[in-house]
Amino acid sequence: MSDYIAPAVAMLIPNVGGFVGGLAVKGNIKTWFDHLKLPSWRPPTWLFGPVWTTLFCCMGYASYLVWRDGGGFGGDAALPLTAYCTQLAINWVWAPIFFGTRNLKWSMTTAVCLWTSIAGTIYLFYGINETASYLMLPYLGWVSFGTALTYKLWSDNPDPKKE
């Protein structure tokens, strides 16, 4: 039974943070986001929840594999897991920055920091568990797309008060 608890917890943690960060999203879709100039290639709003849940589960399981195979924070996995925690924290603050402060410039800056930290995490995970690094690739792809979307929103919706 304990063989299932650690991976389940590892998969749950990113989702809990994502859920909390998502609270900033809820009240701002219809009141703010839908009034922005949006690109035609933007995915439908309903897609974000299932995609993020899947990605959070994959990255959580990847962190479990690295923790298991690298000796946790007391072993070779210490640096990769620290990088993982860093990118996760950056991920969790993006939604409150974007939807909470409505600051597109800082959202873009945060997105670039997130992309960079994910790439670094993938690189570090590879040295401990190749499968874990591969599980992070769809996440990097989605954040790449999200960063492009954030840039487009920032460039198409200037806010002179926040620039």
C-alpha cells in the first residue's frame, strides 16, 4: 500500500497549489479576461482545467521518480528536487499575477522565468531518471504555448498604468 501513497501525494501537491492559484482565475474570466483582445488561436477556457490537472499529475509523478531514484533531498536528487520546487512555486504565482493583479508585463516576466526553470528541471531530472524528464516535456510544451499567448496578450492589450 505504501508504494502507492508517495506517488499519489507527489501528484496531489501540484494540483492543490494549482487549485489555490486557480481561485484568482475564477472571478476574472468574465469580468476582465474575456474583455481583452484575444488571439484567434487561444484555446477555449474549458480546456485549461483538464490540461493543467493532467500536467500537474505528470510533473508530480516525475518528482516522485526522481525522489525515489535519487535518494530524496538527502541524496543526488537534492538539486533536481529543489529546481522542481522552484518551478512549481513560480507556476503557482503566475495565475495570481496574471488574473489577480492583471499585470500582463509581470505575467510575461513570470512566464519566461517559469519556462527557464522548467527547462532546467528537465535537464536535472534526466540525470536521475530519464522517464521523469520525459514526463516533464508536455508541461514545457504547454508553458511554451502559454508564454507565447501571454506575450500576444501583453502586446495586444497595453496598459499604460502598468508599463
